[in-house]
Amino acid sequence: MGRQKYTLRDIRRRKAEVARQIAAEKAGVQQEMRLLTDPSALMPTLMPWQGFKTAFRFATRAVYAYKMASAVVSLFRRGGR
């Protein structure tokens, strides 16, 4: 079996490919670090929780309004007898 010979062009092409992979990995790590350290970068991730929080607040207010109306109606019913 003969050894495969690499040309200078092959070596440069492989070097450029490895450099691109390293740059992509570095960018990914930097993005993850930015997400972990910058609260504003986390907002898109947390937005579903904001929606849940808003819905919970709305439901709580609706239940409060229903209980208040029910108490007022109950008060008027008792007063009419």
C-alpha cells in the first residue's frame, strides 16, 4: 500500500476548513456565554413565562371581580327578604 501524498493545496484547504469549524464553535460558545450573563438576551426565552404571568394575573382579577359581584348580589338578596 502506498502512502497518500498531500499537496500544499490540500493542506491549506483542510487548514481553512478547520479554522471555519473553530470559528463556528467559538461563536457558539460566545453566544451561550452572552445568554448566561446578559438578562436582556434571555428575554426571548422567558417570554412564554411572561405570557403565563399575564394570563395568571388576568385570571386572578377575573376571579376577584366574580367574587365581589357574587357578594354584592348575595347582600341584596338577603336585604330584600
